[in-house]
Amino acid sequence: MSDPSTESVPARVRSDVAHNARVWNYWLGGKDNYPVDRAVGDQVTGMYPSIGEVARADRAFLGRVVRHLAGDLGITQFLDIGTGLPTFNNTHEIAQHTVPHSRIVYVDNDPIVLAHARALLTSSPEGATEYIDADAHHPEQILRSVEPTLNLRQPVAVMMLGILNFVLDTGEARSVVSRLMDAMPSGSYLVLTHPTLELGGEGNEEAMRFWNEHATPPITARSRTEFAAFMDGLELLDPGIVSCAQWRPEPGAPAAEVAQFGAVARKP
Ligand SMILES: C[S@@+](CC[C@H](N)C(=O)[O-])C[C@H]1O[C@@H](n2cnc3c(N)ncnc32)[C@H](O)[C@@H]1O
């Protein structure tokens, strides 16, 4: 485990149970993880060898989407729920590199992400970043906390990458998304990624079962139909719902399919 110092780590951190934010960090090549995270991460990789590729494809998708939203579509406000541990190309870095006055609110409920939040708060002088320690199951709590960093009368990109899979009940997950999007004005965007057993992800079934017995929080995969329903009432941007690796890949870059849906949709 690198920074933070032990005294800044909140008391609710458990180093004896693998946590998703830390295992995700391990799969991305980061150092902010414990032996238990690496052990579970390796076991999952043994059952589902492409998981590291999924994590990297998800981050690359994040980068392409934020650049497109800020650079081409004029979005300067981002609500990034299920932030993960700070890594390369965090949302605020990409957004503020593209448009320096971009404003970002990060939300996660992992105590280690909280301990590292300072690294997420290095805003450009023209913009702003904020970190909220909150649970995605409680969207009203998030919405109460986003202002004044975000102005909810102006469009916002709501980003939920790799997090709805931790809201196990599909009806509840849909309700979380619609309560958040109902609070956003026309011209806002919803950005999602989600693991699936489709797109060649069948091997993830055993790995997810293992995860749910040995790690936290428990996870679920979803079908294309379930994923599409999160965007009901919104307008999907091209190319629609695809493997996140194949959402507008960089010209000339290989874009092998990974079993993680990605999509961006606009609120009319
Ligand atoms: C798979 S990581 C994805 C990180 C980042 N969004 C990305 O795409 O690289 C999921 C993140 O969601 C967070 N998370 C899981 N359940 C959550 C919940 N109920 N509320 C808030 N954050 C949650 C985890 O702590 C973790 O940081």
C-alpha cells in the first residue's frame, strides 16, 4: 500500500477482506492494495483471464468519453459516481486538460478512496473538484451534496462506470439512475459501463461467484436488455451499446471486444 499514511486511513478500512476499489487498482497495475486484494485479484484472473483487459478498456473508455463530452459537446460538469482509487487519467485531469474551467464531483463509499481523495482534488485554478463519501444506493444524499460545485440548472455528465453492478437488485439500480437523471437538466448525459456474461464474458460467472464468497461488495453481471433499460427515455449516442473497448476507439488502435458494456446517452 502506498500513500496515504496510516493515521489518515479511516478506521473502517478492512485489510483482511478484498475490496473492489483496491482490487480494481491492482488489476490496473496500481500499488494501493493489500495482500488480500492481490490474492483475490489473482484468483479471479485465473478464472477469468481477461479481467485486467476489461479494467484497462474501461479506463480508456472513460478517457475517450470525457474528452468527447468536454471537447466536442460543451460539457463542463461531471458527476463521477464510483470513482475508484486515483489512477492515471482521472476524470478531472482529462476534463480540465480539455476545458480548464470544468467542475467535477467524485463520489465513492470506499474508505481507501476517501483517504486518497486529496489526489482527486487537485483542480485547475479555473475549475473545481469535490469529493463526496456517499453510497450510490442513496442518490438523494448525493444530489443534496453536489451543489454548489455543480450547477444543476446546467448540463451535467453523470458517470457510473463499473458501479451499477454493485447495486444487485435491477429494479433498484434502475431507480438510482432515474432519480439521478430526473434531477439533471435537458442536455445532460449518462455514461455507463457494466460487466456482462455476454460479449464472450461467460467465464466471468464462476469468477463473480468466487468474488461474492471472498470479497466485497458483492457483484452482478447484466444482459444487454437490462443494460439498455438504464437508458430508457434517453438518446443513445453512436455507436449505441457496445463493448466499452469498441465505443469510438482511437483511430488505428486495436479494439478487441471485452465483456463490459459501454454507452453514452443524452437527456432530451
Ligand atoms: C470497478 S470500480 C470502477 C472505478 C472507476 N469508475 C472506473 O471505471 O475505473 C467501482 C468503484 O465503485 C465503488 N463502489 C462500489 N459500490 C459503491 C456504492 N454502493 N457506493 C459508492 N461507491 C461504490 C467502489 O469502491 C469502486 O471504487
